Amino acid sequence: MRLTYTSDVWWKNAVIYCLDVETFKDGNDDGVGDFRGLTQQVDYLAGLGVTCLWLMPFFPTPNRDDGYDITDFYRIDPRLGTLGDFVEFMRTANDRGLRVIADLVVNHTSDQHPWFVEARSSRESPMRDWYVWSDTPEPDDPSQIVFPDKENSVWQYDEGSEQYYLHSFYRHQPDLNVGNPEVRDEITRILGFWMELGLSGFRVDAVPFLIENVDPKLANPHEFLADLRAFMTRRKGGSILLGEVNVPYKDLTRFFGEGLGDQLTMCFDFIGMQNAWLSLARHDATPLADALRERPEPPKDGQWAMFLRNHDELTLDKLTDEERQEIFEAFGPREDMQIFGRGLRRRLPTMLGGDLRRMKMAYSLLFSLPGTPVIFYGEEIGLGENLDAEGRMAVRVPMQWSPDGGFTQAEPVRETPEGSFAPDRVNVADQKRDVNSLLRWFQLLIERYRECPELAWGDYTVLETGDRAVFAHRCDADGAAVVVVHNLCDTVRDVELTLEGLENHQLTDLLVDGTLEVSAEGSVRLPLDPYGTRWLRASPRELPPEDASVKSH
């Protein structure tokens, strides 16, 4: 494949690293992470191999929802620094070749935002229609209540103006009304402001709620997404919108733009993620294989964002009750490990019991699945959670840089994990010196992933293995092919694959030394260790494997 093309459409094989400035690194020793601390760790992130940083909200906030309740979209939260600190960070990240995207949280504001303070001051307020009001709220649909542990309605009565306002999330987060053209214009100003300061795009929070919970209802709510994308393309051609759209596949394609690709650039694959966990729980590749076979193709330059864990709960809402219970029993059997009746509030390393073999296999699976991998900060060292924290905050713990923590010289505002996941057991400094550590494995996976553009750009095929515990797929692009095989169970496996079109080719293992020969009939036998993984580049026997991709187009 031509690297010039892959660099133009950079997001298709990026490595996206999500972090919270507040929990990453404290630069002024007040116990809270900040942009000065983050800037000092840019070289670590570049050395890890990530290509794009996704920043969770860093705006002024009452902090009742970990920064997702915003009071000013044009400033930096004073606890995290100043606009000057942000610009210095952006300059440093760009110098190291890192792109940066940020959370776009415009479904709602804080109820302390000046817009809402003005809107609720009077029914005649000029900003009244910036939010969604009703004299008689619609009957509540329990399935639409996002946080059933805290809310029993999506409507809240405002005594001052004697109307109800809509809040899709918490009652202190009133929904903005994008049915109002003034609100839509303001959102584009927010995008333009941060793009002028260097952002390459945005992760759009709660996309369906943003465009559907408005008054009056938009004739075509997706026109707003298309307008945002067009605005961003005019301002900065390589910018992206990464959408949080947790809906069934059949409903999701329209968020890309119904084949035109003129709305969201990328969408998270929630269906693939949930079925991947079901496969991990069962030691059975079938759920993941079925999901990938059913997954629709995105538009030409669109892409799926692949993840196993993120900053929220591990939602399992698209599985059946029985399937969800299987995952609970395997990875979160205690009630305090579960949340909202639909998910888990644990990180991957603890769910896998700290088993390094299984963690390495799971992350190998993530990086090889067709799409762009998205990782949550600390995953590269096996960071755990703090179940004593409330709700989803359990997984948003301070980054562990050294045996004594290394996040801050003061008392951190959030507690670190304990026991086998405490800083003296899990930290960056120790793993940098250990060639067999999870951190070094991440660096290897990222390096190989970037060397194999077929994984993100190619046409993928889920392969028959004859063994339910083994997941195998191949990705083909411009005449080059990569075959990846994972053993999801804890016993040795031996499978035979049929690789059409690769007869008499050699398969070079990209993670360890070794080659295999594909027979004249197109078959190859693969031995797999417990939780084993093989990344194999196919090449004609007369062609060096390192040239198989670049010389095949």
C-alpha cells in the first residue's frame, strides 16, 4: 500500500489513546493532573507509538459528572491550567508527531452554565429556546433513562419558570436544543475555536441524544452532523468526528452518512466490543466472528473504532440477559463490580485476573481487529480500578508512573488501586526495564500494527478454524495479506486454515521468529500455545516479507 495515501486518511490506521488530564500527571504538585504534567509525558506517549491523543473534557466545570457538566466551552478548567498551558502542550504534541482530538460534549451543559442561568430566568428570555422545555412532560420511557441509579425521569421541574426541562443524563445537565439554529451556530463556533488552537477533531459524546432530543424535531436530524463535518472540512481538511453511537448495526450506518461518508468520520463498534467480551467469557470465538460477519462496511474513507474498554462502564446493553449474565459471572461476579444492571465498572487487567498471557492475547486481538484501535490510559501497563470510588469513577484512577505512584508529589485527589494492582506492583518505570512486560508488548503490537496497514485498510474475512476456541481472520489490501490467529482458551490448540489465493506462499510470524509454508492446496497447520496469538504476513517465497505490502500494489 502507498503510505502517502494512508497518511492522507490518517485516522484509518491511527492508534488513539484516551486520557483524562486530571488523572494523568500532576505538574504543579497540588494533587490534580494538569496540562503542564501532561506535556512532560508527551515523549512517553510518542515512544509508546500512539499517533492520536483523545482528551476527556478539560473545560470549567462544577465537576458533578467528572467534567462532562461544562460551564464554559471556550476556557480551560483552572485546576488543569491555562490556555497558555494548553497551547504549549499542543505545540509539544505536534512536534512529536501526535495529533490531538477532544471530547465534544454539546448534548447538554451544566445547569450552572450562563446560558442555562439566563434561559431559566424567564419564559421570555432570549436564550429560552436554547434548551428543551415542556408544560407537560412526555411520559418517561424507562429504557431512555441513562443513569437509573440516580434518575427516574428525563424531565426536571423548574420552579422559577414553572416548566419542565429535558435532561437525557443527570438533572443538573439540561439538554441543549440543536433544533434552534442559534445553538447550531454556537456549536460550530466551539469547533472552530479549538481547531484554531490545533485540534484535529473531536470525539462526539452521545450522538443520538444530540440530534434527536430537540424541539421542534428536526426534519432530518442528520443534516446537522453533515453540516458539522462540512464546516470542519472547510476549516481543516484532515479533521475528524469520532462518534459515540451505541445502536444496532442496522441503525448505525446512517450516522456515517448513508454511504456518502459526509457525517461522522468514525464510529465506535459497540456491537463488536460486546461480542468480543462474550467470546472471552466463553472461550469461544463464535460471538465475535458472527458480529464481524454481520458488520456493515463503512463509507470509503470512514472507519470503525475498535475498543475493549473505555472511560465509561463496560456496557453490555446490546446482549441478551443471559449473555450479559455470563460475562458478569466470568468477569464481575460481585454486585459492587456491576453498574446500571447493564455493565461492569472494572478495567480489563483486573477482569482477566492479572493473567499476563491472557492480557497479551486480548490486546493482540484488539490491535488486529479490522478498524482503528482505541486504548484507555494505563491499559499499556495493566492499570487496575478502585471499586471504592463511586460508579464509573472506579476506572478513572491516577496513572501509575513509579513504585511510589509518581502521579504527584502531593496527596492525589483520587485513590490508586490496591493489592496486586497497587503502584509498587504496576507502574511504568518497572515495566520499561522488563522486556517481557505488558508495556513492551504494547510497543511491539503498535509497531507491528503500523507496519500492517492491511489490518485497518484491507478487506477482512473471518476464517473457519474447525475449533470454536480459535478466532482467525485475514485482511487483504492491494494484493497483500495478513493472517491473524488467536487462541481464546488456556490449552494448546492446533488448527488448519485454508487460505485461498495464497497457495505456495510463506507466512512470516511478525511477533516471534519463524515462518510457515502454505501448501500447494492453500492449507497451513498452525500450533497455538494457551492464549497464543500469531500475526502472519503472507508473501511469495521469492519476495522478502518486509516488501510484501509495499510492492504488491
